[in-house]
Amino acid sequence: MQKGSISVQAENIFPIIKKFLYSDQEIFLRELIANAVDASTKLKTLALHEEIEGDVENLRISITIDEEANTLTISDQGIGMTEEEVKKYLNQVAFSSAQEFLDKYKDESSIIGHFGLGFYSAFMVADKVDVITKSYKKKSKPVMWTCDGDPEYAIGKAKKDTRGTDIILHISEDSKEFLEKGRIEGLLKKYCKFLPIEIQFGTKTETKSEGEGEDKKETSIEVPNIINNPKPAWKKMPSELTDDDYRSFYNELYPYSQPPLFWIHLNIDYPFNLTGILYFPKLGNNLEVQKNKIQLYSNQVYVTDEVKDIVPEFLTLLHGVIDSPDIPLNVSRSYLQSDANVKKITSYITKKVADKLEELFKADRGNFTEKWENMGVFVKYGMLSDDKFYDRAQKFALLENVDGEFATIEEYREKTQVLQTDKNDRLVMLYSNNPVEHNGFIEVAKNAGYDVLKTDLMIDNHFIQRLEQKLDKVQFTRVDSDTIDKIIDKDEERTSVLTEKQLDKVKEIFTEQVTQMGASVELKALSPEDQPVLITKPEFMRRMREMSAMQGMDMGNMPDNYNVVVNTNHPLVTDKLLKAKKTRGDLAKHLYNLALLNQGMLKGADLTSFVKKSLEILQK
């Protein structure tokens, strides 16, 4: 038996591999199976070039555990190696046979390993590794290579009748978990679920039915336990797939999930290679929970579901698969490297998503509108975080009013331009984030001929601010931020029927009752048909408070600012209040509490006291 030393630049390469090179021990299985896939792919490529004879159609990789021998074996039926190739490839760390093969057959093959270090990840979990291999080449003899985790190795004769390679890992004492069937099956399903060569892990029992009715018989049979789907949907052409195929694949990726709204099939070969399918899940008002559901693959080898470096953040709300051999990975495939291709891929995916949404909008606007409830968060998030997506999304992003009517941004602007433009030539877009709570204010606005938008998504606070930045002379104002004549100021002054002295008295009466911090009394000459007392919340401070809360910022004990607007033309104020000298304080407080109640601000003991007082008034 020949002996020698592995060609490495440092004697301590194995401790480096074991502790630092790979971020996670479990990666060894992915790397070794990826190598086995390479060996099988190479064989198929050679067959295409008629450089090999025999059947290469039903190649399979087998994983077996021997608990008594403490071994885990990965076996393939691929290209195999001669003794010279073993010396060349296994004994020179970072000399990748995959790269050499790619140089020769770069147009036909899809080889995973580019680093030449994947094989040595085996020593993270094994004290000793045996490789038994037989080349596809005629008259080649089987070879055995053995190494026990240092630069010393041995090469000798072996017994093997079939073409391919067996890698036998003698699992170390501190890695016994990798001899557990459940642990290995879990890793195979995580990393190898869509590899292009069948992966078998033992057998499983299936029930076979024969006959019908009373003659029906069921028998149990043992069949190979195939872990993976070698031909996943994203590797096929869109013309080969039906809608049911896409939905079935989604269920394969995310079992027991609600069906997706729709999907985008990615397929590009210039200036980079990328395939994949992105699905739009039903988001509703949910922004956070859905992130990191896109799975990243490199030639069908699972890499990660942390895709924020290759996919714009707003697209991480989507589900699905992206597969690209051009994604620059570090040696352990665990992290993306900074690269111009990443930016190109990001830009391409963003454009494809925007194009698909526009296509759906134009093809069937009614159907698009029905799906908006589940798409709105995604589109608005994209418009907030990506300028190029914003520019494209203007064509299909929808605004919804409190009556459930939808319009694009431009359509809505045209609809409200004339009536809702104020004296400063500024278009005021009214909105409500709680139409039920703001019903009274909405009715007043609608009676004046104005339209009110519904903005009840958690992201809408930021979205309307974004629109204000982008749209010229447009201001969004919540419908309860002031009286409607002040929100949309047409410079049409209405005077009060009260004298200056009476106005001062009214303000004095209400100021005595409104003692809360942050509240201020304001007199306004409104229509007699308007409410006698209104609570309005100034737009700027309220919006700042709500946006800070969304970002997890605490504004401390700062009181909630609001105005108590007294309508000095309402009969209850002009007649009842001023004449009821003994009970004017009670009446003012009651009107104030009614205004608080209308805004959902009367709670706890104050609400209980108000109800009790109201009952007393009714009894009188």
C-alpha cells in the first residue's frame, strides 16, 4: 500500500476546516452529496458526448447508516476515479476537479462544486474517512483511499464491482447524532429535497391495492425511500406547467399553507443564469411574520432562506425559490459575497415582479382589485423602499375609499382635484384609519361633497407620507384632524351668532370642564347642523406619535394632543348653555363627554359616570 501526505500549505488545515471554515457541522452532508451529484452529472455529460457506454438514465445516490460500525456512507453511481485521479483530486486541497471539468464541458454540464474543499468537510464529523471508488474507464481497477484526519493518507487496492464512489465516514464520538435516522433524514430533506439525481435513504413501506369491492386486497410492500424531487417545477419551462402544477409545487414547499394568490416564473440566461418561481401569499395586514420564506438554491442545492442580500427587502414577503449558479457564495456556501451580479439579479427580480403585477392589472382589473386586500401591504412596502418599484407601481397601486371604491393614484387625484383643492392650490386627500370610529366626521365630509380614503393597513401611515413626498401639491389629512372647513380651507368664513362677550363666556364654561393635559378649547362658527362639540386631533403631532409607535419608539408620558371644538352656532350652545345658569357646567361636560365618546376616547370610570348621568337625565 502506498503512503504519502496530502498537499496542503499548512499542517493545521484539518483543525481549520473542522472549526472555522464551515459555519455549521451539518453542512458536511450537503457537500458530500453535492459531490456525488457532480460525479453523476459528469457521467451523463460524457454519455451525451458518446464518451461512455451503458445506461446512465437511472442514476441514484444512496445514504446508509451502520450504527454498529459507527459509519455513515454516501454512495453514487457516477464517474468514479482511477488511482491517478484519487491522488490528483483528493490529495490536493482546493484543487477542484469540478473546475477542470467545467473548462472542458462548460456548455453542457451543471457542476455544483467550485471550491475543492467540500470533500474535506467530512472531517468535521468523522475521525476517519474511507473512499472506495471505481472509474467508468475500461479496465480501471477499484481503489481505496483512507485518511484519519491529518495530512497522512493511504492508497491501496479495493473490492468494488460497480462504477462509482462510496465515501465511508467513521463518525467521531462527539458527532454521534449523525448516526440517528431522524437527524439524517431531516438534513436530506433540508438540503437535498430538489437535487437532480435521486437520493435514496433506506426503504419505506407502501400499501398496494388490488381488485375492487369485496375482492379488494391490500398488501404492504417495501420500496426505496426517495427523499427528493429531481425535476422541480422551477427547472421546467412555463409552457410545461399548469396552474395546478404551480399550486402543487407551492404545497410541496410549504405544506398545509393557504394557496397562493398567483406566481411569477423566473427564467433568464443573460447576463446571468437564474431560474425560480416566486409566489404571492395571502398577506392581509401582516408585514413581519412572512419574511425569509424564499429559498435560495445553487444548481438545485439548498443554500439558505436568508435572502435579504439578493432580494430587495420588500420582496422577502414573497414565497418561493430562486436558483442561480452565478450567485457568489463563500467557501461554505453560507454567505453571499458582494458582487455586481447580485445587484443585477436584484434589479431583474424587482422588474419581473412589477411587470407581472402590471400585466395582471391590465388583463383583469376586477380580479386584481379583489386580490388587493392581500397584496396591498406588499405593493405599498415596495413603493416605500424601492424608488424604481415605486415608479412602476404607480400604474397599478390602488387607493380604496370608505365606500369600498378603488382607483389608481392618478385616477383618484383626477377625481378629487377640483372639489378638494384648498385656497393655497393644494389638493387635500382626506383619510380615515378607522371608518367606524370616525363615522361622524366622514358623514360631515361626504355631506360637503368630499371623498374619504380608507387607510387601515399598518403600513399606511408611512405610505401616505411617501405619497406626499412624491406627489406635487398633495396633502393627506385625517378626517378628524380639524373641522372640515379648516381641513379644506376655501377661505369662506362663517360668523357666529354670538357676541364677543358671549363667546368669552362659552370658552370660560368649557375651559372649566376640559382639564385634561394636552386638550385645548377652541371656538368655531360652524353650521347649526354640525355637532355642538367635536374632538379634533392635529395631523402633525398625531401622525408623528403613530409612526413612532410603529417603529417601537416610546414618546414617554407626552399627553395625547387634541382640540375641543365648540360650535358657536349650535342651538345647544347659543340657547341652552347660556340660559342654563345653574346647570351650564353639567351641560358643557355632557357635551364634551359626547364628543369624547364619538372619538372612542371615553373609557373606564369616566364612561361609567357618563352612562349613569345620561340615565338620570332621561328619568327627569
